[in-house]
Amino acid sequence: MEPKPIYLDNNATTRVDPAVVEAMLPFFTEHFGNASSIHAFGSEVGKALKKARGQVQALLGAEHDSEIIFTSCGTESDSTAILSALKAQPERNTVITTTVEHPAILTLCDWLEKEGYVVHKLKVDKKGRLDLDEYKSLLHDRVAIVSVMWANNETGTIFPVEEMAALAAEKGIMFHTDAVQAVGKIPIDLKNTKIDLLSLSGHKLHAPKGIGVLYLRRGCRFRPLLRGGHQERGRRAGTEASASIVALGKACEMAMLNMDKENSEVRRLRDKLENGILSQISHCFATGDVANRLPNTSNIAFEYIEGEAILLLLNKLGIAASSGSACTSGSLEPSHVMRAMGIPYTAAHGTIRFSLSVDNTEAEIDRVIAAVPPIIAQLRKLSPYWGEKGPAANPEASFAPTYA
Amino acid sequence: MWEYSDKVREHFFNPRNSGPLEDANGIGDVGSIQCGDALRLMLKVTPDTEVIEDAHFQTFGCGSAIASSSALTEIIKGMTLDDALKVSNQDIADYLDGLPPEKMHCSVMGREALQAAIANYRGEEWSDDHEEGALICKCFAIDAVMIEDVVKANDLHTVEEVTFYTKAGGGCAACHEGIEEILAKVKAERAGPGEVSPPPPCPATPEAPKPPAKKLSIVEKIKVIEGVLESVRPMLQRDHGDVELADVQGKKIYVHLKGACSGCMMEAATLGGIQQKMIESLGELVQVLPSSMMPVEA
């Protein structure tokens, strides 16, 4: 019998919790009304949306439920936030962000640069940390918005966004955080921060795909991305995806309940997995700021081998993880996050991200710890950069191909 | 996940002829760790017949790179060197029942390793003849350097032409924006500074040009020009540059770009942006040129 598959790719997406599915199902067939309608079909839905808004508000620690705007995904929330800040403040032309953001931010910023805006990308050190002095020196009156992720999707490294938001607020600059990876994994209390805008994505916390939220602090100047109907107080037109919104509300409620488990049990299993791998295999290391990261994420760089090959062999054993290697993304460059941290190419192509959730068990982690070492040994045996017992004496010199 | 054929999977999970080869007399190393693909092909050639008696590989790379290497060694074993040189990357892909389009470069690497190993056996120098740039067209693995060279050499102007000449853009069409950018860059280089007018730097404030009520005197005109330069100065200073008015000759406004702005790759774009602002503020068409282009007085 095939062993049950082990899912360790929860930073990519999560399983929709059965309780969440149960909560949303009636909104397809029974409560199918349009929340804007005056009749009973609509008002039932309206009440459910209000409840969901309150559940999201509670998880984020927002002061008002009207600060929650439902969107279609994290990317929409990110785009809305940054474009809104630029539209609402035409006298400001600069965006500050980081080199390790998700493509939802970076690709948008690259496009904005082409359109003539100024984008400053804060660099990170080899552990993926920001230089706050550099950041402070860039806060001037032409900056429309700062957008810094709360936690990195690849390494789990947490950025000091609350402190950074306070610094921006002192200079009257809007602050947005892409908190897609952080929400539900670490406690958030927005009312006691200076964060103006925050993006979250439902499918990262056991809600379905296709639902996101933009938190917009009351009083923060705003221009909608989608114009049309009066939904979401005119800040995001389009008929509410009621079933998905109800699902997200339920998922947020469950994330609140699971917050302790996430930060104790999930963290323990993550540490066990990481230590189990690092102690058995030579020439590998955990990337990012390991002392300050999400409790569920471990990103390990295996030197002299390539990530996709590792994933394929793991997959054969029913273990699902992800990689920052070039081949899995279809580009020639390995992950921009690994490159930004200065991880050498010999290791950057061989990074594997294990991301856990409250669904994972001790037995699963034990199986993964046992499965990884033979896979790494098998691939290193094939690698021209690896000798009999370790890396070729001088890998770069002993294997110097014709072109680089 | 990629759609790999069963044959690719099989060769990846059970690679043939992997590991070092004792008494190899032809070795080809290609690829690079930067690109995430590197392959060492080792051949044992019988000197009098030039038949490849044995072939082994070591590969750093993804599933299809390892499978392509394995397939290559199986294909060439028993071949004469001359026959082996006729093996194309398509032959390797066909042997594996096809590769995903994005992975065709793995088979190309296999063929290159074969050429390199045979050259090594024959005591020849093998050099790879293409320079790699950023990958633009992922369907056909065409990079920016290749596209730019072909655009320049053949004076191409449209994406369609680029597709005809290089195949780039002929697949999923996702790279058309990238190809358009290369075309625009080459066009800008052909035109030189001053003659191109790139989009204004700050499209967030599109102000329609307001024609002034009456024709400006030369003094009023220079005041407006100075005002425009003053408004862009903070932006340039932030990038450690500066701008200064040099002269106004009819519809030509000459400026000194100073500090980091002089000689900057973005000079043409900067001047284009200033020119746009000048046109809007003056309500007439003017040309903003670097002071280096001022006519020299006899």
C-alpha cells in the first residue's frame, strides 16, 4: 500500500479545512442571494458577510470592521494598495520596498519604474535582514508608500514592520505590508500599530483560493482599483463572493483558535525536522534569519545539487515541498530571495522549503527525516561537483565548463 | 510541476551510465552552476576505429537534465565519433518521448557536451559560440542577446518580424512585452539622444498642455524654462545629479546635465521627460538637448 502523502508546502497553499467548507456550502445553493438585494434572499447574505468581516477584523486586531475590504486575492490587495497610494498623492512619486518581496509587489514595482516612478528596493544581509538605518535615510517627502512584507514566503524571515510603520508615520508616509504569509501564523494587532494597509490571502490560512483582504486604516487616503458598484463602500466594486467571504471568516476564526498550537506544536515539529536533516547531512544549512522567522517554515540549502531533482525524488515518496531552484520556476536564475541574501549559486539552486501547518503530525516529520538523507546522497553521487566523500577538492576549478 | 514523459521519469529515477568513467579519453564539461545545469560527459573511445566504447555522465541539474544526460550516453554508445556528431538535441528529446518546451535547453546541453567531449578526444579546442542573456522567450529558449543581435543585424521593427527570424514570441506570446522592450531599446539607440521622446516620468499627473494666452517674450520664456528645471532638480539631485540651463536657441533648449546625470544611461529618458514638461509649460513644441550638442561658434 502506498503511504499517505505528506504535505509540507503550506506556504504555497493550504488545504481548505472541512469546517470551512461546511460553513461556505449553504452560500452556493441555499443563501445564494446578492447581498445588495432588498429581499430576504439578500439580507441573509448581508448578515453573513458582516459576521465574516468581524471574524477577519478579530484576527487582524483591526479597530473597525469597515477597515476590512474583501478582494479576490493577495495580489489584488497588493496592487490596490500601492496604486492607490500613488493615485491619491500625485505629488509623491517614490515607492520603497525590499529586494525579497513576493512577485506580486516586485513585478508591479518594476512596471511602475518603467512608467517613470522611483522605486527603492531595500537590500538584505546574508540572513535576509534589513538595514533600518538605510531605510530611515530614504524616508523623504516624495515617498508615496512603503511596502514591506511581514514575513518572507521562502525563508519565513520576519521583518520589523511595526517599527518600520512607526518610522514612516513620523514622516507622514503611508505604510503597506504584504502579510500573506504572516496572517494566521503569528499574532497581529493592527490597532496598536501604524500600519495603514495590509494584504492577506485566504488560501494561505485554510480558506479557499480566490479570496483576499485589503486592510485599510480608517482615515487613510484611498483610490479604488476597481470602480463600479457600491460594494465594500465603493472601495472595491464587484458582487461580493459571499461563499468565499464566509469561508475566510470561518478560517480566520479557526486561525485565532490555532494560534497557540501554531507557535508551540508546529514550531516544535519544524525544529525537529530541521535539526533532523541538518544533523544527518553535511554541506547543508538553514537559510534566512533562523532566530526570527515564522514557526512553520524551514528553508534548507543543499550544496552541489539541484532543487527540482530533490523535489521529484521526494514526490516519489509522497512528500511535497518546494524549491527556490531555477528549474522549478522556469527561469535561469535561482530564487531572487536566495540571490538577495548572497547565497552562493552552489547552494541557491539546491534550496528546499518545508512549510508545515497544524495538520502535520509527528509521524510524518519522522518519515521525512528518514527520507531526505538518501535522496541527497543519491543526487550528490551524480553531481560533477561532488567527489567520493565530499565536494570535489576545489569544485569550481576541478569542474570548469567551457562557458559560464 | 512539469509534465514529464514516462521515459524522462524512468531515466531520471534510474539513470544509466552515471558516475565517473575510468580510463576516459574524451571529456566534455558544459553548463554552469549559475544556470543550475552542468554536465560532464566522459567517453572511452577505441582509437583505431573511433567507436565510442563506453560513455558516462555526471550532472548537476534538474530531472530533465539528468534524464537527457542518461539518454545521451545510451544513444551514443557503440557509435563512431562521426556518427555521434550527427546526434542532435532533438534526437535526445525524441529518445525521451519529448521534453517540456521550457526544458529543451537540457537536450541542447547534452549535444554541447558531446561536441566538447569529442573535441577533447581529438585534441581540439571547443568553444561555445553563443553568449547568453536573460531568457526572454521561454517556449523556444531565446535570450535577450540573441534577439537584440538579430534585430540589429536585420533591422527588425515588429514583434512579428522577430518571431519570423528567431521563433521568439511564436509560442505562448507571454514574452511579447519583453520583445517590444528590446525593439524600443534598439530603436532608441538608433535614434540617439534628444530625438526620442520617452513617456513622461510621472504619468500619475497627466496634465494636458495648456497653451498660454499670448506669445511669451524671450524673458518670460526663460523664466518658464527655469521654473521647469527647478521643478525637476530635486528629483535629479536625489540621484546625485543636477541640471542647468545652457542656452535657448529658437525652439532648441540646451541644458547641462551634471554630476551623476552626465553620461548616465538614462540621459535620453531624463531629457525626454524634461522636454515633455517644457512642452506642457510653454504650450509649444520645443526640443531639449544636451549642451554637448550646441553648435560650435566659429
